[in-house]
Amino acid sequence: MLNLRQEFLELMHERHACKIFDRDRKISSEDRDYILEVGRLSASSFGMEHWKFLIIDNPEIKERVQEACWNQPQITTSSFLVVILARKDMRSSSQYVLNRFMARGLEGEALSSYIEKYSNFIDARRDDEITFWSKQQTYIAMANMMNGAMAIGIDSCPIEGFEKNRVNEILNFDKEKFELSVILPFGYRINPKKEKNRQDIKELLITL
Ligand SMILES: Cc1cc2nc3c(=O)[nH]c(=O)nc-3n(C[C@H](O)[C@H](O)[C@H](O)COP(=O)(O)O)c2cc1C
């Protein structure tokens, strides 16, 4: 446990937003599966798994996506991209939501009381608030995948610097059900990472 404690901290120091990847080094399918598995296991509010992972390794699609991402070279130099989509169909009447409840083995009284609790939590919200809630959950999967990748020596860079409408035009997914949340390229760094720049812990804490 002691080793893991130290190693995890080192991993957090080592992970950085990699600005350019070695375009000649490809991530193995075994390592890709590992990263995606870490994403799949992420926590989410009500256990609703508010995400879908769209995988892109096609160079032509990456090229077009990069143009819609302020031309950031992380996109085309990466080995593959995970475009994380946030679910919009999160009201209590949604089949997806019902399926998630059923998958947990809830039935009868337990199911209806949980649905009522969920419904009180979500149904009075506006559509954009619900999508925002889903997006918040996708960032948990994103962070886990970034750290999980670093644990096996793979770099990443979260990308929010994009023109959403342009990316939407390029990518083929159900826009009724999903919203583009964040783009996550993975690859191997070619440059050493810079020193971490963070506020001192004292500046972050409010102790009551
Ligand atoms: C949601 C999110 C979006 C980001 N978008 C971009 C981006 O579009 N381009 C980029 O180069 N870095 C992006 N970053 C990386 C941050 O700038 C970076 O994480 C931060 O400066 C801290 O540096 P570090 O991750 O190397 O420790 C993003 C980070 C997050 C969490």
C-alpha cells in the first residue's frame, strides 16, 4: 500500500497536458482497452454512466477534427482520440435511465422509490441543465482515463478548445441523444514535460 501511495503521487506529478505526441509511436490495442476500461469503471451520479466514448484513429478524420480544434497538433499527432459524449436523455422517463435502474437489479417497490427519488432530483431541471449535469460526469471518466493512461506510460491532453458546431458537423453521432463534451487524445510525448505549476496547498484550503 505504501508503494502505491507514493507511486500514485508520482503519477499525478508525471501526468501533464501533452502538447505534441510522437506520431510514429502507436498505442497497442491492449493498452487502449486498458484506458477505456478505466473510463468505463468511473463513478457517476446515480450510477448513470452519462457518457459514450467515440474512438477515432482515422488520420483523415483527425485532420478535419484538428482544423476545428484551433489547429492544435495534439489531435493529428496522437495515436487515437477519445471523443467523450455526454448523454442528454437523462429524464426519468428515458428508456436509457430505466435500463440503468433495471441493470442494478432493482424491481418492485425498491425500483419505484428509486425512480421517484431520481425524478425529484432531475425532472424539474431545464434540458440544458441536465446536459450540463451529464457533462460534469464525463469529466470524471476523462480524469480517470488520463491518470490511468499515465500509469502505463501513456500521455494525453484534454481538449476543450474546439468550435463545437464544426466538430459536430465532422463527427457522426446521434445529436439528439448526445452532446460533445471533451476530446481526449492519447499518445507518447516527444518533449519532456514542464515543471508543474500549481498554487500552494495553503491557498486552496478553507478550514472551518
Ligand atoms: C477540460 C479541460 C480542457 C482543456 N483544454 C485544453 C486545450 O484545448 N488545449 C490544451 O493545450 N490544453 C487544454 N487543457 C489542459 C490544461 O491547460 C492543463 O491541464 C493545465 O494547464 C494544467 O497543466 P497540466 O495538465 O500539464 O498539469 C485542458 C484541460 C482541461 C481539464
